[in-house]
Amino acid sequence: KDVAMRVIKKFEGFDYVDLPSGCCAGMLKTHHRELFEGDDSWHEKASACSEKVFEITSFRTDVMGVESVEASLPENVTYHDSSSLRGWPEMPSSRSPEQESF
């Protein structure tokens, strides 16, 4: 809990917390709230922090409104959704199961 408290305090002054890792985003967005259930003061702080947390792709599309990137690469490239984000209602997959390539 001590580490979670320090993290929550560090992010209090920011409007957004943009994280490149689904695991870290999940910890701050979901697990910190659960950690402080029963402690009204810290649960409220953890909940406020979780509302500001975004995984990097979600931040770009949902907050910044990025719809496309004007770039090209003459190679065959695929994208793999972060496994830790699958199943989050806040982070729906942009593809249907039929579009999964593996």
C-alpha cells in the first residue's frame, strides 16, 4: 500500500496519466481502487487517480482524438493489442474476434 500511496500522491497534480504499458495502466486504473476498499479517504484518492489513467493507445485515440497517422513503411507490419487490456470495458478491442490473426 505504501508504494500505491506514493504513486497516487505523485500523480495528484496532473490532468492525465499516459502509460505505455497495459500492466501499469491496469494497476493504477483497477487494482489501486481495489487495494483501498474499506479506506474511504484513500479509496477516493485512488478512484480519482484511476479516472486520469490511460494506456498510450487509448490516450492518443480517446483523449487526443488521433484517428490516423500519416506515415508509411514499405514492410508488412501487424499490431498486437496489449494482452493485459483485453476484457477491460474501458479499453475495447478495435477488432472483432474474426479479425484476430492468431
